[in-house]
Amino acid sequence: MSKEDTVTINVGKIKKPLKNFQKALSKNYWVASTIILAIALVFVIVNGSIFESSISAEEAGQKVIDFANAQGANAELIKSSDNGQLFEVLLSIQGQQVPVYVTKDGENLITTLIPLNRTVGTPTNPTNIEITIESNDPVAGDQNAQVSIIEFSDFQCPFCERAYSTSVADLKNSDAFKNGEINFIYKHFPLNSIHPLAQKAAEASVCAQNQGKFWEYHDKLFENQQALEIANLKSYATQLGLNTAQFNTCLDSGASKDKVARDLEAATTAGGTGTPYFIIYNKENKKTASLSGAVPYAQIEAAVESVKVE
């Protein structure tokens, strides 16, 4: 992933002077964060560093690793270096190399630099992507919506939980969703090599779907992401009033494996390399766009507009 190919900024720490602005834009947190850090970065680039160096590159790398792993990222440090105005730290997360930046005072984390000639929220790779929507894919919203937002996700992935509680929540609260212009489709993309509980959690959600309660079970898993053992999965079925004998047989037998495997293959075919991975698909003109990561809903909106253009 290069600096030129990404526009999202996540903030490791925001100081007190920004709190009122953050509160005022609470529904668009990631967009606000992007603007705030972009402005700060312009000062750094134009006027020189506004932060006094109080840590070394090695210490910056350790701070980033500590922060990322505290969020459940399972990150590994590749290298850290001083690029003049900021420390650049290269991480390995979910098999991908991710550069992040730390201010010289060690107080702020910036996950990307924004090219000044790019509009925030523009999808990075609108293109035609091979995607198949199966008849048994769970759909939230109007089945006949012109545009579908398809999420390939992993119930154990912390970034997927972030997407669930922010961008996907905003999507479901949007006028476009409520008016039937867009719908939301969930597909499974368990990253089994780093999330050993994700596979059975995905299978369990399919077992719940068989009893008509996919979305309730989906929400329960993300809201209890630290408890995804088999006993937990069966307990959630009980809490949701499912037929537990039927659910347990489905889960124990591996009856849902094929559905999860098909989704995983579809994710790979569609270019997914990490989670969450969104594909925006216009069923009328067949245009697609893709977005990777827990992007703000503003980027999803922009991607929706991009696939409507003739």
C-alpha cells in the first residue's frame, strides 16, 4: 500500500483543543479526524515540524506496536525510521505492509499521508470487479435496491468490529438505505491464519441464518468479539431464542462450511486481501468499486456515486 493509494487517517490520540470539534462531528468521526490531521500535516510540510522531537525512531516503532496490539491488531514491526518531519513506522498487519506516521513528540499517530490534490472520500480503485451475489446471501434493506454494498468480513477482526459500529451503522441510518436506493450484503472472509475463532463464528452465523436470525446473531458476535469460543457461540443461539438442538447440530457437523468457503473464494477472486473489504455494485450498469478497511461512511457514499456515473 503506497502513500498515493490511500486517503484514510485514523487518530491514535487527539489532544484536548480538538475535543469540541470531535464532539460536534461525532457522527462523522473519521472524516473529522482526516481533516484535522491533514491540516496539521500541512503545517508540518510547509512550515517544518511543529513537534519537538522527544523520542527516537525505535521508541516510535514500539509505541505504535503497543497501540496497535492494544486494539487487537496482531501487528508486527518491520522497521521504523526518521523521515525528517515525522517518524515512519512500517507494520505488518493481516499479511499486509502498512505504513503509519508518528509525530516527533510521540503524542500523535497518523496512519497515512494525504496527497493534497485528492478529495477525501474518493474511492481509490473504481473498476470492474468479478462478484457474485448468491440467493442465500444475507441482505439488509430493500432486496431490489439499485446499488448493493457488499462487505467481506471476519467476526474476530477488530477492524471489522470498528466498521460494524461506525461505517455500517451509519450506512443503515442513511437516507439512501432507508429509501431503498442501496442495500447491505454480508459475505464471510475469515482470516483463519491469524483469527482462529473466525471460521466457526462464521459457520455459526450461517446456522443462525437457517433459522431466520442472521442479523441478530451477526450483531451479537460483533458486540461480544472477545468471546467467540464454541460454548459462547451456542450460548448466543440460546439467548436469541433459536432452536438450540438444531443450531448445535448445524455447528458441530460443519454443515455451513461450504457457504463460508464459497464466500472466502469470492473474496479472493474479487481482490480482497484483508478485512473488512467492501465492494459497491450497481446491478443496473454492472459497475463496481472497492474499498479496503474500516473506512468512514463518507467514502462508501462517494463509491456509490462513482458506480452510478455512466
